[in-house]
Amino acid sequence: MPLDALDQKTLKSLPRLSDVHTSYGVEVNALSINQLFALYERTGFLYPGKAARLTPHLGQVRENWRRMLRGGESLLYVVSAGDERTGRASIAVWRTTHHGWMSQHLVSENNPLASRAVMLAGTAASILRGADESYQNWFRPENRFPSRVFGSMMQTIGPSHSSVQQHMYFAVSRSLPLPSASGIRVVPYDSSHKEALCEVARATRGPIYVNAEEFAIDAELKAVDELYRSVGLRRTRQVWLAYLEGKSEPIGAAVASRGPLGANFSYLENRCYLLVHPKLDDSQVSKAVAGLLSAASAAYRDFELETIPVIADAVGSGALIQFGAEYLRDYCQGVWLKEGNIRFYRHVDGFYSKLLARSDKHAMEHSLAY
């Protein structure tokens, strides 16, 4: 995407890469794991539902974060700003594909200036490095602040380089009895299925999703797995495709990602995407979901949890509920590509500028009144 005048202006306003941390007043990987997790607890980020699923595995989660941090900034980095007096803010960013990152766990101790700093510093550094191809974040639609910030980013970035889609998040028991999938053929992925996978992923989630997940480049995440192996961890992905018997066009796919437990506190690093073609009738949907889940369970035989984290849209969710899967919550997945990163920076900067202006106005009105 060629840069327009506003993009050029934004790019010219950025500091040199070597000056980013100083310019924004941030630090990278300055907080210890204990300090960081204490910050998450103080800010209420670990709300009861999330904490209940995370706490039994917290020791392993902490160790996985420590290992990821050993990779420098190649697997995980945490940007922080502020201090004990003014209140801290931080955001964690981890590598989900070879050229893609997930930003998450944005927390703040009532310090919007620090929140703005960590968001803009991380984005500015990524723009200046120019090596990353995609970015994503996940947020609950009922959480007003991220919904206002990230849910509206397409207005600035545009639909050619960004998307925000709402999904349903399920915990599916690995022992869940599934009905027959007669008439459906489910096959494991190999390189000959690249176009078929991209086809069904585009039909269900759109081209931005396909690009960000790097299905056409490395569907099985072999390249990024090598990076995780360097610190004694794994990052893999297994895929199964569903076809109607006698047909050659895919009607669905199960995309089972595996990663270090708790890299995301909702276990999204181990999510299984359930992709079901929107043109199927109800009976075909039910059979496709049953067949795909049955096959994908093989990817979770050594999984630490008793349930598989499954992400589904409206087409597949009805079948999951019918089978007895546990619905946990809705999530919005925001995705933006490298070409839209300058506009993402401008979007965040504009949002926080308005927020801070309102805060200043409120403080002035408060001082005049009292």
C-alpha cells in the first residue's frame, strides 16, 4: 500500500529505532516475572473465571514465560512504563507465527499516559524494524476500553489491511462423545492441501485472517517452531480438512495450534480454529464439526488441560453447543497487516489524545468546582 500524505507525516514523526525507548519513556523486559504477574493481579486482569482456569497451572505458566524471555525479543517481550508512584502500565507481545505477533495483557494502574506510551512505543519499533508482516489482539466485546480502541481500528486502517471479527470460545472436553460423521471425509493436511486450506479459510474468515495466519507460507508453523525449540519449547500447528464424500471442494477445517501453556492467559496459544463453510446446511454442519473435532483431538493427546480451547463462529457454534461443549465467552479477534501498521499507530495515538484531553478537562472542572 503506497503511503499517503498523512502516513508519510506519521512516519516522519517517529524517532530513530535506537531512540524509541527513551523517546516514549518505556522499558523492555525490565520487569521480572514476579513483578509482572503481581501487576496483573493488582489491576484485576485475572478476573475470577480466567484465574480459575489459570491458577492450577500457574507454576508451569511462569516457567514458560521465563523460557520465552530467554530468547531476548525473538519470542516474547514486555513493554512497561510508569513507576510505583504514578502507576505502571505494560503490554506483552509474543510471536504467534514466523512473521506475526500477538499483543496482549494491556494493563494499567490508572495511568493513561503510561498505557499510551507502551502502545505507541511497541508499534513504532515494529514499524521502524519493518520485519513483521502481521499483528493481532483478542479482546472481550463487553470490555468497553479495548472494544473502543481496537474494535474501531478498521475505521482508520481500512478493510484492505485489517479486520475485527467476533467468535465464540469453547472448552471442549477431550472425552466428549461425538455423533457419527457419515458422508464426511476428513483428511490430515499436507502441502498438496495448501490451496484448499486457504480457500476454506477465506470463505469463513476472509483474506486478512489467511494472511495473518500464514497458511500459504507455513501452515504447520515449522519455521517458528525452530525458534521456540531454541529455548526448550514448541510451537506447532496441525490441520485437518473436511470434504463431502465424492467432492473435491473443502467444506471445513480444524486448525489446531499448540504452544507454551499460558503464553496467553486464556490459553489462546493452544486454540483450535473450527472453520465451517457458511453455505452448508445444518445436517452437514453437524457432521463436519463432529468429524473435524474427532480428528483434531489427536493434536491434544498430551495437552495439560482436560479440555481443548476451540474458537468457532456462528456456523459451527450451534453444533458445539448441541454436542455439549462448554461455552466460555465471546472474543473479538483484531488483525492488521504490516501495510496498515502506520495507520494503527495513528489510530491509537488519536484515541489516547482524545482520552487525555477529556481527562485534563475533567480535572480542570473538578478543581474549579472544589
